[in-house]
Amino acid sequence: MERLRSAQWYEGQDRNAYIHRAWMRRGVPGDAFTGRPQIAIANTASDLTPCNAHLNEVAASVRNGVYEAGGIPLDLPVVSLGETQVRPTAMLWRNMAAMATEEMLRANPVDGVVLLGGCDKTIPSLLMAAASVDLPAVVVPGGPMLNGTFRGGLLGCGTGVWQLSEEVRAGTLSQEQFTRSESAMIRSRGHCNTMGTASTMALVAEALGTVVPGTAGTPAPDSRLLEAAHHAGRLAVDMVGADRRPATFLTEASFRNAIVALAAIGGSTNAVVHLLAIAGRLGIDLSLDDFDRIGSRVPVLVDLQPAGRFLMEDFHRAGGLLAVLREVRDLLDPDALTVTGGPLAAYLDDAEIWDGEVIRTRDRPLVAEGGIAVLRGNLAPDGALVKPAAASPHLLRHRGRAVVFDSIEDFRARIDDPDLDVDADSVLVLRGCGPRGYPGMPEVANMPLPKKLLAQGVRDMVRVCDGRMSGTAYGTVVLHVAPEAAAGGPLALVRTGDFITLDVAARRIDVDVPDAELARRAPDKATVAGFAAPRRGWERLYVDHVRQADTGADLDFLVGSSGSEVSRESH
Ligand code: FES
Ligand code: MG
């Protein structure tokens, strides 16, 4: 093994080496600082991130594995983001979490890191950090909750909330039953058990090669998760020995595989911004169009909510990600490597589908072409997304009158107004919800439908927004519109009554207003008032530096890598 990075702190007899060692002794073995890899366990456990609250137990298994392989495990609690708890949106701090983790890994005497995440933004922020500091790193996804059950059927996290709350709004479910469903939905430790963003990012992280193959998607209460964590601890020590850093195994091919996986699992649209941001940290030239080019024709093979029926516990039982990837093996790059040093493709040979209802074979897909489609047009010159598998087929080609809302508050104030001029063919437009405008790009694009239309039995409408939507949501939603209204995008110029045309097959989203007239229009005062203008703190930094959704919504000065070098001593 080459000289360890941590030796820059611990080696030698001078005063600084003395200081670095002495304060760390406190009962560790005498040889802890000589040639033993120092492995940080970047842990997003927090009681306020309920999906990750169990990660301290997972960390204990990682510690055992690190010790067993001759390394020294070091707990490193990092910024944690609980999707359901933090306001106004966890996405506002994804980049902050990534920056803080990157900086603390660089500043400290560590040689490698095990990344413990789960809830939506946690794995993306950890991977962005690891990519930028470029130290050997392996992800242990915290795993999904057990299946929820209610009224004798499956009840999925998130998806069930959207469904049941619409039932209450439509008057078909009582308030009391609605409340009773809470504990039926969230039955155990772990993250959301639908194919939402957390499940998607855990599986996509495995497809990228950053997770021990075959372990993402292991339910949080399953003993096999602890076994995987133990193994990851050992592996981190090996990775230091082999100098297996993200820059050495995360390539364009890894991202192509991740996009194929994202499509085949019918994953969350949020994965697009996260993958773009991670690639940006590595200097890999991934673009929005790559998602359409590589992913849009890939069949969806996983019958999980929100697009389908089952939940993650079923997915794991049915064979997990490797069983899915085996079906689309021809679409994968056989050379893309993983944390183990071996190619991902090498793990597919023994993969099997144990339940053909949950994981479909290629000849029986859930959706024939189900990946994410990238739209452009005079409403979204830099792109927008739609997830056809979560949309209504009859709305994929649609022309309708815009009903425009300038902010989420404006939307909430007016959507259920019986006098609102809206019908089933209208296109709901919500702006001011992009990275800058909100700020933080919240998950509001799947706007609830007007009560009066719900009562008429309308269950889906075309919706257009510069924000995101929850990975557990569904509907014909055009989202991540770039540039956002607050960044001067044409979305700011649309007026109620304009006709909007969506044509997913042609990959177009346009407002039927001549360019010359659009150019003459200026956003009115009410529109601009809806955009955030924070004066201090993180929000201020974020708004001044955040990039648009089509490039991953990272901060402009965080794109790329600084490596792990620290040039100066602390004393
Ligand atoms: Fe944490 Fe869904 S709220 S994963
Ligand atoms: Mg979410």
C-alpha cells in the first residue's frame, strides 16, 4: 500500500503529529495511526430524518467490518435531510449537505469513507461530496420500510397519501379513516417503500457502481442489510489499499448504465437532477438529452407504485435490481466498474427473477417505452421532463387553455374556487417554483386537481411547472421547466387563456403565442412578487449561485472536484 493520506497527519515525531495522535488516542489500539486506513462513516442518522433514524445500527455493522479488515472506523455525523419534515423543501439544502460533507472529509485525516443514506436527498448529497473530494467511497443505502397495508390491500408511502387525500377531497373516504391509515402506511424503520426518490436513488447508486452489487433495496429491518453494511466496512479498507476512488471507476459508462436502470425500474424524475449534479462533480459531460436518448425507449420492468402495484419489500423478494438489469443486459455497458473493482455486468450471471409479476421479463414489460421523456419548445427552451409511465395515455397529446398560478400560495388560494374558469381540458400552469424562484425547487408540480373537477370524476389533467414532483406522485405532469420563470424563462410570460400544446411523441411543449408577441410581454408584478429574494444566509448564497434544473441545480462554484489535498497545517 502507498503511504496513506492520513499519514500526513499522524506520521512523524514533530509537534503537529503529536497533537493529531494524542487527542485521538482515548483507548484506541496503539498501532491505530500506523498504516491502518482511517475510514469515516458519513452517517445521516437523525431523529428528524425518520427514514434514516436506524442508520446508527447500520453504522455499528460497518465499524465491525472496518476493524475486521484492519482499518479504523470513525463516526462522522453529517447534515441530514428529512424529506417530510424540513421546510420549505429538502432540496434547498442538498447542495449545502454535499458541500459540508465534502469539506469535512477533506479537512479530516480520513483515507476512505462509507456513506450511509436513505431518505431522498441524502444519497445524492453524499455521492456529490464523495465525487468532489475523490476519496475511496462506498454507499450503504439504508433500505426501504416494510410494506404498508390498509383495508386489506397494499398502502405505499407517498403514493397512498396522494390517493387517499384525493379520496377525502372527493368525499369517498372519511377523515377518521384517513388519519387511521398513517400508522398502517409507516410500519417500520426505513425509507419510502414505493419507487419514489429514495428507492430510485439507492438502486441508481448501485447501477452506477457505488453500492456493493445486490444489496440496494434490502429492506431496512432485514438482517441482510447489516450483513451488507459489515461487508461494506471491509470493502472500504480494501478500496483504500487499491486506491479505488470515484474518479477511477465512475465514468460516462457508469452513468449510461444508471440511466438504463432508472428507466427499467420506472424511477423518479428527481433522479435526473441528482445524476446530472453528481456527473457535474466528476467532470462527466452528461446532458438532459442523454436521459431521453439512452432511457426513453427502455421498457419499465418493475411493477411498483406509483406506476404499478407492488412495493419495495416485494421488489427485493422478487430478485432486486440485478434481476432487472439482467433483462436489459444488452443495453448496459459491460465494462463499467463498481466499488468492488469488478464490472457490474459480472454480477448479473446468477441474478434471477423469483416473482414475474413484480419484476417482468423483457417480453412482458409493464410499459413498453417507459423512460423519462425530455421536452423542448417555446415554453421550455432548455428542456422539461415528463414521465409517460406515470401519465395518462390520452393526455400525452393535448391542447388546452392555460390556467396560470404565480406561486404555490396563489394556487392554493384559488384552485378550489367554484368560480375558477377551469375544465378537464385546461392546462394548469404553476410557476415561481424553480430552484431560484421558491427557492429550492419544491415538489409541487403534481398540483391537486380542482375540487369541482374531481367531483365530476376527472382524475388527471395536464400540468406544467418549473418545480419538481415527488417520486411517489403520478399524473400528466410536465416538470423541471428550464429556464424557470424566476430566471427569465418564457413560463413567466404565459397568461391565463393562452393555448398550450403538449405532444410527448414529438417531445414538444409550446404555448400558442407568436414569438414576437411573447417577446413583447413582460412578466407582470404579481408574477415577479411570487419569486423569492432572500437577503441573508444559505438561501441568499443559494439563489445567487444555483444553476437551472437542466444541469442538475448545483451551485455554480461547486461543480467539479477539488480532490482531497489540504496544503496547510492547523497549528
Ligand atoms: Fe424519506 Fe420518503 S420521506 S424517503
Ligand atoms: Mg420525495
